[in-house]
Amino acid sequence: MTRVLIGTVTALSALAAAGCVDTPSEVDYGRSVSQMIQAQTYDPKASANPPEQAPATGDGARLENALDNYRKDVAKGADIKREAEFTVGDK
């Protein structure tokens, strides 16, 4: 009886320890995420030397599209009363 109990405990311990081992895909996951972030970064050197101010120009159609999409995602988009106004430089 004690041999069966010792064998069962040993087998369960081995199974529990095997569940903690990293699989090859888990080990490689961090490297693949890092590579994807690096590939999607437009200018990797920009984070080291960020500009002091935001860009002075922008594509109006792109900005309008971004604002429209933002308003669609807001829970109460109908409550927006005032249109956004973007100015560049002195007005």
C-alpha cells in the first residue's frame, strides 16, 4: 500500500513539475513580439530624441477621420455639442 502511495505521489509530482516547463513556442513568444514591435515602429531613433513640440502640420482628412471614429466610439456621441477647432501658429 505504501509503495502505491509513494508511486502515486511521485507520478503526480512529476506531472505537476512538467506543467511548469516552458514550451518552445512560449520561449520564442517574447522574441516574436519584440520583432513585431520593431517592425511596426516608423522611426526607431525618434524615441531617443523626441521633438520638443508636436508637428505644426497635419493631413486634414486624416485628422477629421480620426475625430469621427473617436466620436463613434464614445458611449454618448450625440452629446458632443461643439466642433473641434485646430489652429496652427498665431490666429
